[in-house]
Amino acid sequence: MALPAITNDLLAEIFLRLPTPGDLVRASAVCVSFRRLVTVRSFLRRFLSLHAPPFLGFLDGDGDVFHLALPPHPSAPAARAVSLSADFSFSFLPTHDRWIVLDVRDGRFLLDRAPEEYGREESLDFTELAVCDPLQRRCLLLPPVPDDLAASVEHPLHVEFGCWCEPFLVPSGEDDEEEEGELEETSFRVIRMAHCKTKLVAFIFSSSTGQWRTFASHCWSDLLGETGVSTDVIFGRQYACSCFYWVVGSTEKLLVLDTRKMEFSIADVPPGCHRRHIAIVDAGEGRPGMFSLRENVADDTVCLHYIVRRNQDESSSQWQMEKTVPLDSAYRYYIRGATERYLLLLRCPRHLNVRSLLDVRHFEWFSLDVKTLQLDKVCVLNHGILHTHIYTNFPPSLLPPTI
């Protein structure tokens, strides 16, 4: 008796359950009918929504160099495919001026074309921004913030790296203006946040409308109350579970932006976690998690403590220990980046002095998968990098345009 034919619907359900995007690419190469099935836009949308994009590498602070994940890193084949397909020099942009990478998210890059006076305290103009897709070689130049909106920025202070207005991308799926289908895949939002002496002012751009609007203006006195906390600087933007987080000055306070409500609030850094050695991630089920790098001099140990907030209460007492990841105590470790799913760690031998570190390739970079706690070497460099942009994405053959 002949077996019944496997329908396309059943094949699609099988392909959706393949463990990695690389497995799907290999399956699509078996025959023309398989290839035709997995390239249908509706199928790809479902597959990409069910699988986290792999860690492919990272860019240095200005985005000048892309450091791809090398073998034996599990994402090395996908990383190489992306590095051969993408234009990380952004030569497709309409001008040949130097562009600086400000943010990377969902396969998109937010770039800033800064004037010569960029970084000077007296230069308070909004710089020109572009959102790019280096795989598809597409870009969109954002319009300037209208004068009537920009006038609400008074006495701005510097945020991290000398910039007084911080632009960044809003994650896909956080846009209540998005529509179904192709428009959803190519629409995005950008926030520009000005840190002023007495208040925060934030503007949001939607590619769907092509316009900027003000969405928040909060006085620091209302946010901080009677805490007496200084707001000279905010730094270290991170994102998880629909919220952006910044460290406030030299305090153990976090500035929180809830992208569902578009509202700011203040939260405490959990006890035992130092503000400069934390990474905020997505712990699943709508809960944020936090990795804290800790050294114990008494017993000569180094580890990552992983704590999870059990519910949406902002109280620090709601953070509970989940895991401890031991690290090799022969090295110094630094958290150099984080996404909802991955950490980027830098390590160097503890016994080496600064001079020897400059001469020898002793800077090792590792990715840590938040879900599996698997630590994989990404690459080895002959220099350290203070600020990075983690790049995650799918193999080019599975990706539709994002702009």
C-alpha cells in the first residue's frame, strides 16, 4: 500500500521545527520544491518569529570594523555568509562622508553623519541620521527634527561618549503603528532622547508616517523625587522585555523607558550588582534578567551571577538568583555588550601588564547564550574595545529587506 503524499502544509510544519536557521538553509537546497516552500514570505515570517537570530559578530564603537564569529563558534558559517554578502563600509549611502554607527538592531543599522564640530559642547544641532540594511544595501535618510519640536530642548547635558542627544532604534514588534505583511517587515522607529539639566525630552520617528513627534518630556525632580540623586550623566543603554535601561550617574539607580507606555521611571540596581558590570537580558515569559560580573578575592574566583525578576514589580527584592556561571580566574573579564539573547565578554590574562597586552594577541572575545549559558569563543584580537555593537541576524538567503 502506497504511503499518502506529504502535503506542503505538513512539510512547512516540519521545517518550522528545524533547530537552527542553518538547518533550514540546508533543507531548502535539497530540491526545487523545498526551496520554493521555504522562500514563501508567510513561511519565512513564521520561521523567523520562532527562532532567535544567531550571534554573528560585533562592530567596534564607531562601526569601522566588523569582527565576525570564527570557527569553532557555532555561528561561524552564517557569520561568514553574512560578511561576504553585506556591505559594512556603507558605500551605498548617498554621500561619501564618514558615518558613525550608533545602534544595531533587527538587522538594521542606525548611522550618524556628524559635522566637523561634532562632540563640541557648543554644537547643539541635531545631526543627520540614516537607517541602513547592509545586506540589502538599502538606506533611508531621516528628516530633521522640526524646529518647533527641537525648541523644547533646553540646556542639554552630555550622555555617554560626549553626545548630548542619544539616538537609538526601537525593537521590531514594539511599534503599535505597524501593519501586517510587507510593511511590517520594512517599518521601524527611531528615538532621539535629549538629556537636559532639568528634564528629559524624547522624540520618536516612525518610518510609516515619515515624521517626528514628541512622546515624552519629564522633569528630573518628578522622576527622582527626594532622592537627591545627581543626573550629570546617563550611560550604558540596554534593552529587554519592552524596556530600555540606563545607569543614572554614579548611583545604583536605573532610568527605565517602557516602550509600551512610552513612559520613564526610576528603578534600583539589585543589591550586590555593580552598575558598571551588569547586563540586562530577556529571561523569558516577559521577565527581565540580569547578569552581574563578580570577583571574590578571598577564594580567587570569578563568575557571572544570573538573577531574574519574578514579576513586574520594580522592587529590587523581587530579583532572585537563577544561575551562577563560573569563569577561569586566571583571566580578567569585562562585559562589552548585551542583547536580549546574548552577552559579549572580553577576557585577558590576569598576570600580564599593560605593555605586554599591547604587544601580544591576548584579548579573547566570547559570546554567552542567555538561554543555554553556552560560552563560545568569537575571535582573538590584539587590542581591547571599550564600546561595541553586537550583530545578530539570519543567513542572507532567509532574509527579506528590512527597509
